[in-house]
Amino acid sequence: MVGVGLLLAAGCGGGGPKHGTGTASPTPLRGDPDWAITRPGAPEEIQGYTDRPGVRPGTPVALMVSTTAATFRVRAYRFGAYPDAPAAVIWESAPVAGARQAAPTTDARGTVVAGWRPSLTVPTDGWPPGAYLLRLDAASGGKRWVPLTVESPSVAGRVVLVQAVTSYQAYNTWGGKNLYFGADGSFATRARAVSFDRPYQDEDGAADFFQLEEPLVLFAERAGTPLAYRTSIDLDQDPHALDGAAGVVSEGHDEYWSPAMRATVTAARDTGSNLAFLGANAVYRRIRFESADRVEVNYKVPQEDPLYGKDDAAVTGDWPSPPDADPQSSLTGQAYSCDSRTNSALVVDGSTNWLWAGTGLRDGRQLAGLVGPESDRLDDSGHAPQVTVLGHADVACAAGPARTANATVYTAAGGATVFDAGTENWICALRTDDCPGVPGEVRQAVRVATGNLFKVLRHR
């Protein structure tokens, strides 16, 4: 099968885009042993971003690329249960004329926008839904990633993996600012809004994909789970994005949620979709979107938000805090605990629960290194449902007093199961190779427990 891309020649003036070709890989697919980036090169050698974080199969994607190389190629890698390697080539472009694009702009709120011209239109005809990274290969040797989710046409009866692109962008330092600090490293100079129209700085452009998403994707696909794929922006744009889903998985560090995102997931739970929060600190920051969901707003300090006192339900800050407090525990089952200085052991509770079946664990068994760096805890404020505690840990917080962290599960009024791992390390522990500070026997126990969880998630 042949895909057609729109190629912009370097220095092409106003003559418009030129046409080029790309090819889709044959099936059945095998993993590409040479998928990994071993030589990223300097950032200016090549980097890029897409015009949207996710698309349905067949929807073209505009790819903005800046490079010092004369030409570059694009390879679309899908991550999954492939022989030989975890990523397979789904599509590859013909050579594309390279160009170094304009410097980014920064507005009064600190929003950094690359604002580049499209370099290539990537066709997605026939692409299977899944988690993708587009690899940009400069002719000079440098390489960078660009994340893309190919979304499932339907989620009915499936377990939905939701890519937390709002958190990816909140932490993105490309251009010198994110929602935490500015170029001088201070909180005062941080951005109050961030744009998706810029590359990701971390992990050679992959953001947190390899840390917080890839281990889960590989685990779920290898387990034969009937999966579907969405991004967090889908949950904001479409209140029906999760209709009929058997289960919904919030990945890793899913911190930044708009009211519409939360309403979509709450409605899914209330109509029978099971939920799993496989991280910590989920649904903690309240955001809103602007510019057709290409700008994510979070002032951190509510009083700085121009909507403060005018439309408090839309004011950005933290969900548990005024002016319109609505603690996340009513959905997740827990409150945020803290960011810890070191990882802690999760002490098993409720070992007869279905989660721990087949692990051989007993109450009191310590799962070394599993809790951290961020964690959740029981919420005694009266907002949380009645939960079953499946584990606890003593956490040395990086700031403030020591706290207890927990893993919990509850059954919603409509019958849905809601699990909160309560630790950011849960997905890391799914790795078969290494998770720093988490021993192999602990990772094996977590894989068995997660297998049990996915059996529950897939049945509504």
C-alpha cells in the first residue's frame, strides 16, 4: 500500500507544497531491532511536532519539522507485542527536503509557540490503532521522536489506554518554560499556559512515553487484552469518547485534567466502565483549554487567573483547593500524598483480594522500592467512597512531614471497579528488563497483580 505525503521543499518561496510518496509496511509485522535512537544529535539538528496528539486511522497528520540537514525521513513506529523488538515500522516516508524553521515566540503568559510551517503530511490509512512514535531521521545522522496516538474507531467492550498528553505538555520545557518554572529556574517566571505547537524536550522528543506508557502498552498487548486507544484531549472534546468501554486506564502520572475530562471519565464509571489509575497524583491539577485545545492553561495560583471571582468553576489551580474545590478522591478513591525523596516498600494488605491472587504474597510482605516518586493516600475529608486498602507505605516526603501512601480499590454505585495503584512506580515495575530500585521478584508480583487487574477491567 502506498501513502501520499505533502512535501515542502527547503527555500521553496510561495510555490506551495510538493508531492512525495511514503510506503506502508506489509503484514504480519515484526519488530525492528534498529528502532531505538542511539544518536539524537543536537536538538537543532532535527526536531518536530504534529498538529494534533491523536487521530483516527485514515486522518492525515501535519508534521512540522525543523532541521539543519538537507533532507530527512520519517518512520512511524507502533509499539506492541511484536517478535524481535517492541516497535514495528508501520510507514516510512520518502526523503523530505529539510529547512531550519523560525525561532519560537513567547507571549505575556509565558506560552512558547514554535509556529512552524508543515513539512510533511503523514497519511494514516490502514494504520492499526495504538501508541506510536514518529522517528525523524536527519540525513546528517541525528534523530528525534514525535509522539502520536492512533485512536480506535470504537471503544465498546475494550480496555482503553488513555495517553496523558496534558501532563506531558505541562512538564515540557522546550523553549525554556513549562507550568513549573521559566528559563531562570524560578516559579515566578513559569508559563501560565503551554502550547502543543512545539516539540517535546525530554527523552529525545518522546516526553514521558518510555517511562510512563511503553511498559503498560507492551504488557497489555502481550497479555492479549482487547485494547482501544485515546488521548486525554479526546476526553475533553468528546463526552462520548468512552461510551461502552469495558475499562479505562489512566497511565503513570496523569495529573492535569479539565472539568470536561473528569466529567467524561466519571460518566463512564457511572455507566459501568471499570477504571484503573496506574500511577499517582492523578486528577490533581485543574486546567482549561484554549485555541481549539492547542493551549493548556493552569495558573497554579488561582488568584492570578483572570477568571478568579468571575467564573470560579473554570479557574485553574488544584482540584482539591478553592475557589471551587472538588477533591479528586471522589473519582480515584484517594488523595495525593507527596513527592518522595526515596522510594519506599509497599506493604501488602488484603492479600486474599483478587488483585494479589497467584502472587504468593501474604499480608505484611514488603514490595521493596515500589512506592515513589509520587504517591497517593487515603482521604479522610469525606469526599472519597469507601475503599478497600490493598497496601500501605511510609513515605519520606521531599517537602513536609512523612506520610502514608496506599493502594486501594472500591466498587462504584453502578458496579464499576475502581483501582488506584497509589504509586508512580507501578508502570515502571511492569518492565521485564529493569526498574531502578525495584527488585525482579517485586516486578514479577506486580505483573501478576496487573494481569489480575486487566481480567477485571475487561468485564463490565
